[in-house]
Amino acid sequence: MKRYDLRHLKENFYDRMIELIEKDLKPKEVGIFLFEIGDFSAIQKSADIIKESGHELMNSLKFNEVDWTIVVKRKAN
């Protein structure tokens, strides 16, 4: 399991998140991603992008007032 802080990317974290899942996580490995939520649209968009990529969204929760955490399992390949 690896943890990634993508808050510094603001609302432009999607490409980096998928890149990390596919290049830094092993098949079936879990990654925890932290990002800023802004207007909450990032939550649904991140879930959609993960599903479209074939990975599994395992959990999604509010971390504090401005940050969100999602837990993703990389697909088996």
C-alpha cells in the first residue's frame, strides 16, 4: 500500500493519479490518494476516471474540511 499527496495539483490531479496507479503500483496493490475537493465535482470525476481505467475504487471519504481521500486497487492486468 502506498500513499500519494496530490493536493499541490489542485483540480489538475487526474492524469497524475492514473499515472501513479499504472506505473507505481503493482497489480492488485492499493494506493491512497489525497486531493483537494474544491466544489465536490472532483469526487465524482475521480471515481469515473478510475472506473474507466479498469481499476477498483475501494473507499472515498472526507479527510478534513478541504481534502478528500480515495483508496484505489490497481487492476490485476
